[in-house]
Amino acid sequence: MRKIAVCGKGGVGKSFIVYGIAKAFANRGKKVLVVDSDESNQTLYRLLGFNEPPSAFMDFLGGKKSVQQSIIKRFQSADKETKINVIEKETFSIDEIPNEFIKKDGNIGLVSIGKIKEPMEGCACPMGVVSREFLEKIELNENEIIIVDTEAGIEHFGRGIEKGIDTVIAVAEPYLDSIEVAEKAISISEKMGKNTYLIMNKISKEMEGKMREITEKRGLSVLGWVHFSPEIYVSAIEGGIPEKSEAFREIEEFLDKIMEEFKFKPIGYIKTEATEIPRHWTVSQVEGEIVIEPKYKLGLKDIKVGDKIVVIFVFHKSPPFSEEKLIQKPPHLNETKGVFSTCSPHRPNPLGLSVLEVLDIRENIIRVKRLDMYDGTPVLDIKPYIEYKSSGE
């Protein structure tokens, strides 16, 4: 969970949820970048404690007219894919964003894609194009998180903004239209292969039982319940939210739940000087090391030179999975395959498995052969390799 989009019908409290999640992550030591991609939201910067918004990232790219011209050129071309390249770099980091276009306060930063400023200036499509490319191209360090405040409704899904996202949080209020929009957002997100969660916001104590009944009947799993609070409304009018409020505590509980759903910590990492990595361990002669955390060193007892070991690792350089990757063409075949019939690193859960030969073992370092992993690859587990024998053998 590195890039999170928060969506919902207008007025459900998306910005408050974005604020709460950003603060909760920051309190846990994460470096958080909030991306305001809602062209009509004028107050998110105040909730985050800034006196003024950053300059629009759209202006960094030459302004709305420049992006519009790029869109027109792309549609006039013969390319099927309407994606354009308005950001010259293939990838960039948070630290590379010029100071004029990002506000920072402690562990929280804010980028605003762009706003509708004048009458008759045209649609918000250029903002959608920039948002999509921004989220696809930005690369995060291990301790960094992005939270996107999307425009109201579900049109942003059609613009492909969530393509670079791995997690979608839908927010709903206790009325039918709001629930149906959240339900549709979850359905679309799941088709795209995203992690999805639902928060019911502004729920009165009296309404909670009824809302639980309604969401259960619709087959909706609600992971977060944030109760109505007059205190929040008063504070929001004044431009801030009290972190000690009950609603903020409920958002922190929601975050605890999704962070604990699957929590894996690497036991070590791969170290290799190889720059060209073979596609699979069965055809690799590359050597390198598995550097294990010193606290796990005793667990290496009984691994010997000459052994084969099964190494489970993370494809940490893979982009977020999307529905289009369910069918892929392996580089060594002339036909397409379902993802679960391939060894592709582009998977719903980016986990890899390789059988490696042990060349040496000293202290907490295992020297191995047949590497098919990049330098720095996180290792989650090591298991013994046991050859299968049929009952007749």
C-alpha cells in the first residue's frame, strides 16, 4: 500500500478522510505526499495546516493550454492509447518536485494538480491527464506514501487516474446515492486489480445499526465507521481538524486494520554486482549474496554448502498491477498466457520464488548461484528445497 486514492460522491467528506489518513501515516513516521487532483476543491491546503496552496503542477508543465495541445495532437495521431507524455522524465521522486509546486510541513507534503479558475476555460480533462501521468511516473522510497484526493464521483476512473494507484478507499455517507457511487467505485477498482476498502462517514450512533444492515444486504464490507461530529464541522469552518477528536481516532483505527491485513517484513535482501539479470533462475549462472538480518542468523543453522534453497522475494520494482496484466505474453513465447501460468513479475501480489544453489555461508550471509533478482531485492523467506518423489519411487 504505497499509492492510495480516496474517492466518493461530492460532499461525503473525502478531504477530511484524506487529512485524517495523512496525519495518521505521518504520526507513524511515514513521509506523506497528498496529491490534490480535485479541480474544484479549494480548501484542502487549509486542512493540512498551510496558509496558501502550492502553485499548480499543471503550470510547471507549461499550463493548461499546453497540455490541451498535447492531448489534441495525441488524439489526431494513429495511436490507440490516448496516454500522452507531458512529464518529460520517465520517472521522478518527491524530492525532485520544485519547491514552488509543493508545500511541506514535517512529514506531510502537498501537490495540487490544477484548478478551474475562470469561466469558459474548458473541461478538466488536462488535469486528469496530468494526474494520471504524475501518479504513474513518481517513484517512492520505502518510507513514502501518496494519498490522492480525487474529484467527486467516478469520472476519474474513466480518465485512468487510478492506473498508477495500488489502493482505493471509497467514502460514503448514510444515503442511497452516496452508497451506490462508492459501490460502483469499488467494483471498477476491483476490475483494475486494486486493493479496495470502504469507509462510512458521518454516521450517527442512531443510524449505525441500520447502515450495517443495509451494507451487509448489498454485500459491502465496511472496514471503517467514522461517526458524525459537530466538533469536526466547527473546526473545519475555521480551517483545521482536531487530532484528538473521536473521528480522528476512528480513522486511525481504520488505518491500523488495513496495515495489519497482511504485514510482511523482509528478513534480508539480495546483493549482487550483476547489471543484467536473466529472466528465470533455471537459466541463470549469476552469483550473489543473500544478506540476512543479524537477528535471524540462528535460523540459518543447518543450511550447508551444496544445498538448494527456495527463496521467496518481492518484485519491488514492479508497477501496481492492473486488469490488463491478467493476460500477458511471456518474452520467450509467441502466445499469450494467463498471469497465473507465467513467472511474470507483474502480478496481483508481486511475489517471486527461486531455487538457488548455496556456494558458501558465513555468519548472516549466504553466497548463492542462479540469481534472477536485482540488487536490493527484499527477501521474505527461505525454505529447504525438497524434490518430489511419486509413491512408486
